[in-house]
Amino acid sequence: MKATARANANIALVKYWGKRNERLRLPQNGSISLTLEGLGCETTVETDAALAGDRLVLDGIGRMGREVQRVSAVLDLIRARAGASERARVQSTSAVPVAAGLASSAAGFAALAVAGAAAYGLELSPEEVSILARRGSGSACRSTFGGFVEWRRGVAADGSDSFAVEILPSDAWKVGMVIAIVDAGPKAVGSSDGMERSTEAPAYRHWLATVEADLLAVRRGIAARDLALVGRTAEANATKMHMAAASASPPVVYWSETTAAIVAAIPRWREEGLEGYFTVDAGPNVAVLAGEADLERLRARLAGVPGVARTLVCRAGAGAALIS
Ligand code: PMV
């Protein structure tokens, strides 16, 4: 039994930040993202009754320890459901090096959920696939869908209503993101640790008090194809997430000097007629949302900022799918 799936990464416009249940990866708040082409991965899962444990090869390198455990945890859910016990060989290659910190876990676990379910002969609904991906990495539940996607927080204790839904298909609005990959500084605090520390922080209350309004504004902006409404809300939302993190004790600071320089430059560029809107995840890279007409010009401007190592233009992309 062997299956291969492809999935794209996604970047959130309203962030998932904080868990209400660690084990089930249930979020404190809903989130909205854009799935992006060109930052994807391809994953093959092959069951093998002769294996004593799951094997994982990422970008040609055999992995051990925590990385394998995280993959096995998702495969265990699939096996329990399929009534199967064979272990599997998992092979995954990503379009962008995992170390670049570009939401690689989102694409990886979305592809794993799709390929794993198929390899073990499970026929799942899109919501069930999204829930499986969520158990590997929260943001992965959004990569099972393409275009603009909302991860509904849900209220059920077992997480059965915490999954993603597509809110606008990838071809319905010609937008994309320019990703500015910033020279890596010291290793950032991982998203799970960053979230945990943030939920205790003074500014986290402000985060929770305003995130519903951000979701509403971004939903409205997407429905009306109002880039300024979506973009300004995304900028404010990312800034609040990073304020919550920075107010933790000790502070969790993801921005580098280059991140701050880009964040300061983008509103100035808008005044000059170059319309882009920033967002920043749990690292120093900046993603800039823009309409098709401005993507290449924005890329050229971002590439000229000192400290930017590489730029990528990514259009809205498709959800996770089986390819064989
Ligand atoms: O799914 P995780 O654990 O990699 O966390 C993602 C956290 C952010 O990227 C900062 C926000 C988000 O919604 O993707």
C-alpha cells in the first residue's frame, strides 16, 4: 500500500497563536490563511509489515527522534482508524529547504495526512483529513485546502469541530505573496514554545479580545476582494501576535533588524503607490500580500533591503491532493 500526495504551505493573515489543548492541538482562536504555490512538498507513505518502526526520510536525509515521533503520532491515528498495525516508510521532499523556516510543517503534515490515509486505505471527508493534519501541526489543517482558508476554532472538547474550510478558491482572486527570507539570526523559539509562553503574557489578553473582530474584517475583505481591508487587518493582527510574544517573560522576539526595517518600509511604499501588506510568522521572514500587478515590483524592492537573503513570489495555490 503506497500513496503520494502534494501539499502547499500557507501563510496566515489572522494568526493561530495559543492552544487550548496541547495534545489535540486545539487553538485558542480561529485563523485565516492563504495557501501558496511554490512552497510545497511531496510525500510518499508506503506501508511495510517487515518494519519494526516508522521510517522518515526528509529531503534525502534519514531522520530520528522527535521528528519521527511526530510523524508516527499522525500515522498512529490513521492506523487506529484503519485497524492496521504495519509501520510505514515516509519520504518527503520540499520545494524550499525546511531550514528556511517557511511553514514547512504545514505543507508536510497536510501531505502526510492525505498520503497516509490513502496508503492505509481510509476514505475520509475533507474535514477529517484537515483534523488529522491538525494533529501533526496546527497550521497544517489549513493546507489541506487551497486559496483563502479559515480554521474554525470549534468548541468541542474532542476537537471534532476544529478543522479548516475553504473560503475562496485560489483562482477567484489574483493575489499572492512575496516572501522575503531574512538572514537567519540565532535560532528562534519554536512556535509551540512561543505560543505557550505568550498565553501567559500581559498582551495576550488584548490578542484574544480583538482576534474575533480581525476574523470578521478579513472574511468581509475577502468576500469584497478588498485588499486594503484584508491587508491592514493582517498587519495589525501580526503586530498584536508579536506584541503578545514580546511581552512574555522572558520575551519571545522573532523579529530581526531586517524584519523591522521591512515592516517600517511597507507603509511608505504604499504611499508611493506600491500596494503590499506585511505579515510575520514565528521567525524573522516577512510575507507581503499583494495583487498580481504589484508582486514583481515588490519583489525587486524587497530584494534591495539589506539583510534580505532571498525573495520568492508565490501565487495563491491549491489544497493538498493525492498524485499517485
Ligand atoms: O502550526 P504551527 O505550530 O507551526 O504554528 C503556526 C504559528 C504561526 O505560523 C505563527 C501562525 C499561523 O497561524 O500559521
